[in-house]
Amino acid sequence: MKFGEQLRSSIIREYQWYYIDYDGLKADLKRPSGPHGEWTEEDEKRFVSKLEAELDKVHTKQQVKAMEISRRIAVSEREVKDVVNRLQERGLNEEGPSEEEFMLLEEDLSDIIAEVHDLAKFVQVNYTGFYKIIKKHDKMTGWRLKPVFDARLKAKPFYKENYDAAVVKLSKLYDLVRTRGNPVKGDSSAGGSQGSFVRHTTKYWVHPDNVTELKLIILKHLPVLVFNPSKEFEEADSAISSIYYDNPETFELYEGRLKKTEGAEAIRLRWYGGMQTETIFVERKTHREDWTGEKSVKARFALKEKLVNPYLRGELLPSAIFEKARKEGKKSEKAIAEDERLAAEIQYSVLKKKLKPVVRSFYHRTAFQLPADARVRISLDTELTMIREDNLDGVQRSGDNWRRTDIGIDWPFPQLPPSDICRFPYAVLEVKLQTQLGQEPPEWVRQLISSHLVEAVPKFSKFIHGTASLFPDRIHLLPYWFPQMDVDIRKPPTHDFGIKRLESSTRTSTTDVDEDDDEDSDEENETTTENQNGETSGQGVTRNRRARGGVTATDIEDQTVDQASNENTYLYDSEDEPDEDRLEEARRVGGWTYYSTLLQTRANAAARVTWSVLKALVPRPRASQVPRNANLESLLGSGEIHQKRIKAPKGKKIYVPVRVEPKVYFAAERTFLGWLEYSIYIGTIAVTLLNFGASDKGGRGSSIIAAGVFTLLAFLSLWYAVVIYLYRSHAIRTRKAARYYDKWGPSILCAALFVAVVLNFVYEGKGRGVW
């Protein structure tokens, strides 16, 4: 979809006069005042002045609306506290707040949630508009405006508004109202002990444009998990840092986690908050294959920061670490013994495998969970950053310490060189479910993970991605998602989650799509989606709005679209330069440049049409429609799955995880023995023909020929069986993504047997004088 069309379809009624005038700015770029269509200094001044006015307009509206939302949250907070206090302080015969009061409060909070959502969408689409119009200006005029205007955007950073504090407050208030003043209470540390727990985890990428909307949707079902409710929320409270350890020479832990080998470990040291935090958690993740009957487990124990270095160097024994805990008696002897055993195993691995700090991960986490109930836990990690911690290239980053100390939590870490840092472009959503009890995930979770807001990335790992990104010269085996980082994960909306204002429709349609927008210069795909009635999506939306009288749907959770869009389009256009934009620039130059560009664009268009017609005419096998299983649908949704051929960078290999169970080895052996059996049968036939044919003088020559054919066939089948068995055994041991089915072997064997039998019949008949 073109950005101009997207902007018009995204206009919210309250903000309709405050959006960037994208069409007006684009029209100015197409009207240079130079004598030969050249962009002059007066044109540049006029354009910059208008762009400044648009920036002031958007920034002012954002500031005013943000203050208004803050005031509304403060007022709602007082009202909710008043109602809850009346509920808690009522006497035995006194009536508390009515159900209607709670319903009104819930509606008011839902309206505030919708306002935060609308403001986030307003900011996001305007920021994209400024980015695209500046890019269009630089490309069409040849004047470089982007570096200068970046400074203006930093002076008025309307797009850097952080809604985390508002989300935490709204979550607390909404939970109070939803539970009618009786929120679930319990251990806020994640529903119990974090020492050792088992969950089924699925991971997704979330585009920054959808982060705030996703948080607002989740908080209507799960409260934000706050570890210290009595403390005012600060940005540092959500900061999480982890130091991953590995052997910097062999990267054996990286390779083990990438290949998912049985017993593969990941060892990290984690802390919450700033660098002054004294409590450090030493964690170990252990991968277990499904055939073992065990689940992958994360185990950890707490350690004081001042004890980390002597512990990792082997100078501090685990028994000394937990001596104080035994004296205090706050934990059971069994729990202390488990922690001590874990500490001893990790210390042994660090010393034996010569593990050193290699990668740090930093992010801000927003966790959603009912206290004391870990059945459903959702976490969203934003501003994910991976940083080098090693000393491989002679640069002393961590030195002899267990972590580097020249950085803290001052994201985006501008002081670091580009070679030391990898800023991940997406947020990471983790949906953790306790599945050992056999319960199904809630319906709203199923709809959320199959919606347009998330992109499923099974087995995504911050440690694996950071190591592969920061050590390009040492890592040659890449995860499967690594070459897909340049693919835009934004998709057309497929679900309405009910984040709507209470009044009439919040969105409005301005004018129809004008003809000029057909020449929007950033487009790669200019088709429109048609619904079942043959009308375009924009017409269908407009018609539906008119039929409803401008009122949007209420909070209905079962509005999932039956089928997602069949086009491989995204929310915004590609950054590739289309033919229309090249033609527009060539028209200004004129002369042979214009005519050659015109001829080239027309030839490209004709070639595309011809190729489409040929593909439609040439007969080819069609794939059968196979119903999608429940596991795949939970990961990828019910829409069409688009495939793209991925090629590894030069000198690298993409590792695709292959699941290997013990029965696979036995299956390969059974297949090998089956081939041997048939080879022996064929060899027996050859020996029989040779022996009985030799006694018959009349058919001796034909029998020898037939016996030779069957002997050769037996030898070839034996050789083929051995080669295939060795190939499959090697592929299984190395977890290679090979073809384990035999496409040609059985068919060739049957054909060869048929030919051998026919030859034997022909020669035998000829030898006996039948023909």
C-alpha cells in the first residue's frame, strides 16, 4: 500500500487537521520554479518553511494531547481509589459502590486506553510521513535536507514519547476496576520460585509501530507485572541486562544452542535495573530433546556482585556462598542443596570450557501476568541491544572483570563504536504457557499471536543473534532468521481488538484517492486488495462505515478475518526506486535521457506482463490444499504463508534446526536391511539361473546372459543400499537438513527388475526355439 493511501485511511477524526500535509509537500516537490524545471534556492526555502510549519503543528498537538492524557489518568486514579476505599471501608450493613459505578469507571479507562492508542498511531504515521517526504525531497531535487532536518526532529522529538509509565498506571487501575476492587495478590516475582521452572515458550517479533498497541491490548486481559508496587515506576525498573559466556576461541556454547544438541547449555549472568544493583543471578539454560521425556529447564541462583569474580575464577567455592543462607535458615535445606549443586556445576563448566564474557544483551521488559499465577505469562522486550564483551581483537572491554564497566543502561549507547553494538530493529514478544497440566491457552492469546501485530520466529535467541551479528569473522554458521532481517514484517490488519473510543467513529475518510498519488515515488507493489464482492479494500471499508452510520464496532473479540490478504504487501511501501519515480526525474532532465528512460520503463512493464501470461499458460503441477495443523496455525495464523528463497552470505552457512529422535536411527537401519534382503533375493535368482542353465546345453548362453544381468542388478542394489545408509547416518549424526526419503531408488529397482525378467523371458524363449 502506498503511504499516501495509508495516511488517508489512518486519519483519526480528532487529529484530522494536525497530520502532516503529505500531499501538499509532495505537490511542492513537483512544481520547481527553475527555467528548465530545476530546483532553485527559493524553492528550497519555501519547502523548508512549510516543512517546519508542519513539524510545529504535529509536535504541538502531540504535546497537548499527552498532557491531556496524563491529566485524565490522574483524575481516573483518584476516582478509582475513592471507589475502592469506599468498598474496603464500608460497614457490615452499609452498601458499597454499585456495579454501575465500576462499569462507568471501566468505560472511562477503556476510553483512555483508546486515546493512548490513537496518539501512538498519530505519532507513528506522522514520523513515517516526515521520513518519507525528506527522502523524496533528497531524491527528486538533489538537495540534501536529511542531515539538517534530523537536528530539527531531535529538537522537537514528538516521536520519542515513552508510554511505559502510562501503560503501568492504566494496567493497575484497569485491574482494580475489572476485579471490582479485589485484584489477585501473591508473589510478584513471577508466580512463585524462579529457581527452576518449566514453560512452553513461543517467540515473536513486533514492529516498533505496533508495540504500544500490543501493550494496550494485553493489559485489558493481564495486568503489568510490577515487582515493587509501592514504588513509583521508573524506566530503570524495566531494564534487564545479561552477560552471556562462551569460549571465545571455539564458541562451542553458541554452536550447541544453535544446533539444539541434547544437553546444550547457555550460561549467563543477569541483573535487573542499573549497574549499581548488588544482586546478580547466575543462570543456566539446558536444552533437552523431546525423546528424552524431559523439558528444557532454566535454573538460577542469586549471588552478590562482589563475589562474582572470585566465584568464576574458582577462588570461591559454592559451599562458602551458601554458608550464610544455611545459618539464617530462610530457605529449606533441600533448596539450598539444589542451589549449591547448580553453582558447583556452573563453576565447573566455566573453568573446564574456559568460558569468558562474549555478549551482553540489554532491553526494557514489560511483563504481563497475574501474581501467583504463572499459567500465562507474556513479556515484551523493547530497545533490544547486543554489545560485545570480549577482548579478542586486543581491545580491553571487560578485561579481567566479569563484565565491562564503561556502559550502563543509557540506551542507545551512543558512545560505543558500530563494531561493538547491534541494535535489534524489532521488539521481542514471548508467550509463556504452563502446558504440563494440559490446559489450552486462552482464546484471546490465540487471536493475538495469529494477528497482524506479531511475526512468529520460533526458537529465536538473543544470545545466538548477538553472537552471529557481532562476530562476523568468527561465526560461519548462522541461524535461519539471520538472512531475513531485511524483510519488512508489517502486514495488513487482520483483527479488530476493540481499542476504540466511546464516541462515534475515531477515523474519518477525506477525499478519494487522487490521480496524482498513483505516482507516489516509493512504491514497489501498486495493486489493491479486492474483497469477495470485487470492490477494493478502501471502498469496502468506506461502505461499511457508512452502513454503520460512522460508529465503530465495540469490543468484540471474535472479529478475526477469515483469510488474510493474499498479496505480499506490507503496511508501507518498499524503499526500492520504482519506474514512475525514475521517469519523473528523467522528464525534468529532458532530451535523450527522458526518452531512453521512458523506453526502458515501458519495456520493463511489457516484460512483466508477458512473464505473467506465460506463467498462466504453461501447464504445471498444482499443489494440493492440505489443512494446517493446530501447532502451525498457532504459530503462523490461518492466512497464507508466503515463501521466499533465502541465500546465505558468501562464506556462511544457514543452520536449519533438525529434530532427530532415536527411532530415526532404527528407521535408517531397517531401510538398509530391507534393501539387503531384496539384493539377496535377486542374487539368489542369478545363482539359480546360472546353475540350472548350465545343465541345459540348449539354453546355456541365454541363461548365462540372464544370470549376469541379475548379478549386476544385485551388486548395484547392494552398492546403492550401502551408500544411502552411510549418507543418511552421517546426515542424522550431523543434524543435516537432508532429504531422508528415497525419490528414485525404489522406482529404478522395480524398472530394472522388470527389464531383467523381460530379457530372461526373451532369451529363454529364443534358446528353446519358441520364437
